[in-house]
Amino acid sequence: MTETNIFDEQLVELKTALVNAPISLASFSDSIAKLFNEFQVTGRDAATKDFVEVRDNTRKQAVVYKEKVLPSTETAMKRIATYIEIYIALTFEQWKDSLDPIMKALREAEIVCEFLRDLHKDIITQLEKNKSQATIGVEQLKKMKTQYQQERDKLVIQADEAAASAESAKSWGKNLVPVTFGISALVGSAIADNHETKREQHLCNAAARDENANIAAKAAALTTTDLIPAIESFIKCLEVFLKFVNLSKTKIERMRDEGDNGAQKLFYLTMQKKANDISGLCDNFVSLTDCMRTKMAALPKDPSDKNYVDKWLEEQLKNFQQKSGHMNFMATLHNFLKSVKK
């Protein structure tokens, strides 16, 4: 396969990733919203207490995502779109005269994409911890559901007994009316009301336990089947973005150094042909992030959130610096984070 064919194939992968990326993030934000809005669970039992803890830990990751990761991803996508739009706005001669600043922008984009990939991987790591706890919780909930069903059956039997006692009390009261001058009817009715109240309580408790177990099981499963796969899918898209930026940088750098006008012209025309489609997909991604932000805005808030988010980002920057070993990378990242929409 020729180098041109490789790059053409990379452009196809880029377009596919730009279609899939917002779908993955939308799935993540939908699942987060569902976790807190639809699946309301009380931690009245050991298993549901475990689930509530998992949900609260997941909320922290969701806050981090909403406050830092999503805005950073949006800004990075805008920068990729700006690079693509160069091929729409500039003539070939203008583009050729701008290779040095274009190279600088691509190097910065490469660093940002690598950093975003690391941020998403850390989100995965934290969710994996929740996944393990959620899996244990699901197993407990399965056992608990069996226990609940047995308790529910007992409560229903008790409710039926209470109903039978109520009828017996009413019958007793009616039978003794002639000799008690109606007093027995009042007493019997009062006893019957008491039994009926107990019956309603038994039935309500049975229904509440059953529903709580069902909701907790569904919500715990959501963490393992929706949240983690959505972020994993988006990381794959980030890998494609990074590969595209890296390949573009390498090709432009070599063409600039070699001064091959023919190769430069071919590359420019190839990019120009695809630019409108790719730019449109980038715009679509950015427009969908507003929807994601709105959905995640309904997350329950906690006074400690800001400290947690700031500490998390500081730790990620420290890890990235140790990994890259280059202070210029950190200057690029700090400038990038300052430009991120709050």
C-alpha cells in the first residue's frame, strides 16, 4: 500500500471516528443522567448500600468529566476543525507559506490528544474500580432478590391473614349485636380496621423491597454495560484523532524539509477535497457537547466537588509530565487548559 493510500485510509478512519465519538459521549451522558434521575435507590440493605456507594463514586467521575474532560475535549475538537478549515480558507500558495505555524499547531494538537487520552483512561480506571464493586453488588442483589421474594411471600400471607382476621372481627361484631346493643359491631369494626391497616402495611413493604432490589440491580448493571463501554469506545476514537494528527505532522514536516512541490500539492488537494465533510463532522461533535453538558448539569452537587476536581486535574498533569519528561509539553497543556471554555 502506497503512502498516499495509507493517508486516504486514515481520512476514512477519521470520518468514521468523528461520527462515532459524539455517539459514545452521548451514551455516557445519557447513562449518567439515567443513573441519578431514573434509578433512585434507598440504601436500606447491605447490597443496596454498596450500590449507593458505587453510584456516589461514579458521580465524582461524572463531575470530573463535566467540569474538565468534556470542555477540554470540545476545545480540542475545535482546534482540529480549525486545522481542517485551513484547506478551505487558504490557497495552495498560502498554505505552503504557512507550513511552520501549521506544524506548530499540529505538534500542540498531538500533545493535547495524548493528554485527553490519558484523562479518559483514568476515568476508565476509576470506573473499573466501581465495576468490581458493582459486580459484587449485583451478585448480592440477586441473592437479596430471592430473599426479598421469600419475605414478600410471607408478607402477602400475613396480609391475607390480616384480611381474614378483619372479616372475622366484622362477623363477630355483627353476630353479637343483639346482646351487646350494637357495641360489639363498633368494636368488631375497629378491630377489622386495625387488621386491614396491617394488611396494607405488609403489602406496601413487600412491594417497596421488591422494587428497590429491581432498581438497584438495573442501575448497578448500567455501570458495567453502558458507562465503561461508552468511554472505551471514545478512547478508540481519540486514538484515531491522534494517529491522524501524527501522520499529518510527519507528512508535512517531511514535505517541507524535502521541498517537494508535487507531493505538497497532492497532499493539499487531498485534504481540500475532504475538508468540508470533516469540518462538518467536527461542528456536529461540538454542537452535541452542549446537549451532553445540559444532561450532566442535573447531577447532584456536593460542596467538596471543586476540590476533588482540581486535585484530580493536578494529579493528571503531574502524571503526564512524568510520562512525557518534557517541560514544553506542560507549557502547551497549561496554555490549552486556559483556553478551555468553562
